[in-house]
Amino acid sequence: MSTRFKRFQKRKKIQESITVIETNDSVKDIADKFLNSDLDENKVNSTFNATKKFYNMNINKSEIDTFLFEFKEKFNDQMFNKLVGDCKKDIINSIVTPFGLGKIVAAYDKTGGNVDTIHNVRNGIYVTDEAKEQYENRGQYDSDKYHKDKNFIDINRTQSAQKKDGKAVDYITGEKIDRNGKADLDHIVSAKEIHDDAGRILANIDGTELANTNENLKLTDSSVNRSKKADTMEQFIDRKNENIKKIDTLKSKDNLTQKEQHELAKLEKLQKVDDKRALKEDSETRDKQNKKINKEYYTSESFIKNNISTGAVEGAKMGTQQALGLVITEFFTAVFDEIIDIYKNGFSNGFDNDKFFTILKERLKKISIRVSEKWKDVAIAFKDGFISGFISNLVTTVINMFVTTGRRVVRIIREGIFSLFRAVRLLLFPPENMTYEEAMHEAKKLLATGLIVSLGVIAEEYIDLLIKGTAVLEPFADILTSVFVGAITGLSITMVVYYIDKKRNDKAMFNNLVEDTNKKFAQFENALPSFNYNS
């Protein structure tokens, strides 16, 4: 039950408990005497005059209107000046950091991230030259190497014995293999495919070791095996289904040549292939092989070292970007403030004054002092940038295990992780005297900033192409793109942050009003006499 409802019930009970007192003659006489008594005007006037020592009672409507107008105007000016100041700083920061320095850092980004992954190399995308050279130097496929391997021979001997005992089953048709029938030991995933698999080579797994296992070697009809060749199971089934269409044509002929009879017998054997069974066997075998490849590579010392080293490089790049961006942003902000001050207050007594260079030197010194005072913030910015850069490198690597990231996506991940890291850090380690609610509010603004910067990175590509499409502007395309996108992004960030703050302030004002009203109700109820509600 809510507090408000409880108070309502309390007031209702008080009202119900109050009874009307019937007046008698004595009470009426007292009331009449009070109403007919004389007013002590001297006492009232003395009390009123005493208050003038503390309060000026001579206030007219005009003065009240003037006060309220000035208060409102001053409040709006403060809000407007803050908004303009935030716009200026956010625009400068966006031009300098994500779309200035960030663009320079992004020039070293690579499609697919900084670390080779199984998924990427299988799609021909290599990060390092070493991995690419290793694949190119894999050598030609040698069938004898795979079919004369000790594991192949041992497994063939075991399954041949099962065939003689009448226990062998054709893995691709599901039928029992005749003891005297011709059957071959088939690589479900062909030995040639395994030999040429870039993922297997990246993981440094021997081809014969991966190909010649009990999971990958199973008996099937010799004719079917020879038809399958080195194709994948999907390729074999597609080709098989196309070929068996000839069966009806051959059967419709009255006299078949020996060659046609042989072809018909072969096609009828292919017709027995169970597509679902074959694809299931292939899928299960590939899953086991991929698990082995992934485990071997992603737990290897080289993969871990590559992630640490590239993460450190990305961290240093991002840390430098944020630290240098803060310094440059603060420098330009200070310069603009000085320019505005010169515009408003003048440059001493003019440019011809003898003290011109002295004053100029003092203003430059003020700028340098203002920038140097930010050294702690610069150190924090570098630290935050380094950590977020290191994390973004790991995130990019993980994503590239499944899909290939483009260069621009790498940049979006880097900028997004930075905003997310700052938001999480603020929630976990808020500054002193900041409540959790305030920290959550500031974290929302950081996340919104990261989202807007990411959208700006996406828009940058299209704006860059648009500017480069204009012959006159093409030489300045990079600069114009950085300035234009940075300005739009900075303004967007300021407006969104302003909206988030305004929404919170409106909510806070409403909550304060409700709280104040509740306090007044409580005071009123406490002032009422106590009643026995059970009577």
C-alpha cells in the first residue's frame, strides 16, 4: 500500500471522527461576546510596525514583475551560455579527436583486425605476411601421403574386418555392405580439402593427422566413392542429383550398349545415397575438425602473444589519441576564450600600444598555464584510452572469429569501446559525493556520445565521397570532411546531452514539488489532534 493512500485513509478517518457540537446558550453567549468586543487597533498596529524592522512591506506589483523577469532572464542566460560553451568544446573535441586524430590512427587499421583468425584466413584475408606465406608454401596435394599414412592403413584394416563379418554399414546410404561387395574407405571431408584448408595451416596441424581419423574415414560403395572424388558433400550431392535424372531416359531405351548399362548401374547406386544422412555425417565430422583446429590455434602461445602485442600497440595509439586530443582541445578552447575576451574588452589600448607584446605574452602564458593545469586529465585520458584500445583489440579479434570486420568497423569498435569503458568505470568507481543515480545519469551521456560518434564515423564515408566528387573541393576533401562531420557530431552530442540533462532536471523539479507537498501534508496531519480510530 502506497504512502499517499495511507495518508488519505488517515485524513478520512479524522473527518469521520469529527462530530458536530450542538450549541447551547452558554456557548452562544461566549461567541456573541467575542464578536461584539472592541478591536484593539493599537496592538495590531504595533505588531505590524514591528515586522517592518525585518521585512520591507512596501512592495508593489511592478517590482515583483521586474524581479521575476530579471530572475528568469538571468537563468535563461546562464543556461544559454552553458549550452554555447558546451557546443564550442564538443565541436572542437569532435574535430580534433575522433575525426582528426582518430582518422590518422584509423589509417593503420586493417580489414579483419590486427590478429589472424581461422574465419578470416579461410576467406583469403590475412593480417600478417607470415601466415599468408605459410599458406602459399603448403606444397602440392599428395594423395599417397594421405592414403599410405599409418592411421589410414590401421583404420582400413579394422573396417575391412567388419565388412568380412557382415557388420559394416555404408555411411552414405545406411545399407549394410555385402561381404563380397566392393567398398572403399572414404574421407568424408576429402583429404585434398583438408590439405588446402587455410585454417588447418594457420593452426599448424598436420593434414594427415586431421584427415585420417575414425570420424572422417568410413566405408561406402566403391562406385559412390569414386563419383564423390575430392568434392565437398554439398557439391557431390548437387552433381549426383543432376546425374540421376538420366536414369529414366536410359531405362526407356530398348537396347542399351555396354557403356550405357554400366552407366545405368552406376547411377542406380548413386540413387541410393541418402542426402540427409550424408549431409549430417559431413556436418558432424566438420564440427569435430573445426573444434580441434580452433582449440589448437586459439589456445596457442603465438595467438596469445599476438593479441597482447597488438593490444599494447592499439592501447598506445588510442591513449595517445585521447591525451593529445585533450591537450589540443583545451588549447583551442583557451585561444577562443582569449579572442572573445579581446573582442569584448579590447587589446589594451590598441595595437600601437607599447605594452602590446607584453600583453600578448601574458595572454599566451595564461593559455599555456591553463593547458598545463590539465596534466592530470591528460594522464587519465591516456590511461583510459590505453585500456579501451587494448579491450577493443580483443573485441575485434573475437568478432573476426565469426565475421570479418572492415576497417571502418574496427574504428567504430574502438570509439564505442572507449565510451562504454568510461561509462562502466564511472558506474563502478564514481567520484566522491556522487550518488549512484547521478553516476547512472552521467553514464547515459557517455554512451550517447559514443553512439553519436559511431554514427558520425559511418556518415563520414559518404560525406567524404560526396566532397571528393566535386573537382574544386577534392584536394581539401580530408580536411573538409573532418571539420564538417566533426562539427555536426559535436553539435549533436551537445544537443543530446542537453536534452538528457533537461529531462532529468524536469523530473527532479517534479519530484521536489511532490516531496514538498508531501511534507506539508505531513505537517498538517501532525498539527491535528489525535483521535482514537477504534472507538
